[in-house]
Amino acid sequence: MSDPTEAGVLYVVLVQAEENIAAEWNEWHSAAHMPQVVGTGCFSGASKYRVVAGDPVPQPSFYTFYAADDLDDLARYFESDMVKALRRDADERYGNYLEYARLVLEALPDITAPTPTPHRHPDEEA
């Protein structure tokens, strides 16, 4: 996914991993889990970010953004049997070492700065 801000809906998963399994979990998550989630056909792509600064910076933390066109696509994902299997697999592998927070974000219209109008001196002709 090139730009998660282009999605109509983002399913955001925050994972805080214990230090001793963070690298292993990250590798498994990127190589296996994320492709399986995107492979459900409910998402157009996914991006993951590692938290590198903050106040406070929690234990190793990662945000995964799954892009969906709309809330209907996301509902199909949540209602599928696949979501239960994916979560069960993650919990069996790393459940005791991870904490999750899950959010659904719906895009709102962008706000852009107005184009500046050149200022003219009152004596100048337009």
C-alpha cells in the first residue's frame, strides 16, 4: 500500500510486544500474518510502522494499517471465519507476549490551506 491516507477506512492494530520476542513476532507478522489478512479480499493493502519515539515510548510497539475501501469491506472481514482463525493463530504463537489495541478509522474530507491570493497595491491595475 503506497499511501494509507487514500483508503476510505483504516483498520489499525497496535501491538506492544515483549522485548524478547519482538523481532521474531515482527518477522512472522510481516511474512505470514499481514499477507493472510490482505489475502481475505477485504483490504487493498497494509503498512506497518514501528514506534521509534514518543512520550513515553512503550515497549516495542508496532502499528499496522489495513486499508479498506469502505465499512462494508471491513464488516465482511470481521464476520468471516478467517478472522477467528487468524487471531487464534497469533494468540497460540504469541498471546502471552503481546498486548493489542484495535481501531477503525473512517476518512473525513481533507482540509487544505487556501491558495494565497497575490496582494496588489490599490494603485496597481489588475
